[in-house]
Amino acid sequence: MMDPMADISAASSGGGNSANNSSTGGEGKEVFNLHAFQLNTKKMDTVRSFMGIVSGCVAGVAGLTGWHGLGTSINIEGLIHITIIIDQLRTFHRMLI
């Protein structure tokens, strides 16, 4: 099964268990796909960068400066991370069912 977050198909990763495949497998099953991992990491970095900009803008527009602005920005970032974790847990739960 291919990782849906990576937005790649099995055909583009080489499919199967060949020597050229970037996965390490056991018993013919794909365990880790380096290409999917790299795409997911790139997407997470993009989301984190964008949300950092948004949280800083929200604190600035609200007129929060100094420690209050920093605290607001950190709280918004924490809320974003918690939301992402909850979404990933729900996705993982659906994969188990």
C-alpha cells in the first residue's frame, strides 16, 4: 500500500521488490519507501513554514508584541501540531480497519 500523503502511485516508485527499489522489505511486502518519506517531509516543511508565517501575521495584526505576541504565535503553532497529530492518528486508525 502506498502512502496517500505522498501523492505518488506504485508505478512511479518502481513497484515490486527489485534491487533498484528504494524500500526495505520483508517477505515481499514494502516496509519503508524512501521516496514517499522524502515527499511527506517536504510537504510537512511547507505546511510548517506557511503556518509559521500565518501565526506571526495573526499576532502582528492583533497588535500583540513582545512576549504576548511570541506566546500567541507559539500557541497557534502548538494547536496546528496537535491538529496534524490527530489527523494522522485518524488516518492510521482507518488503515488498520
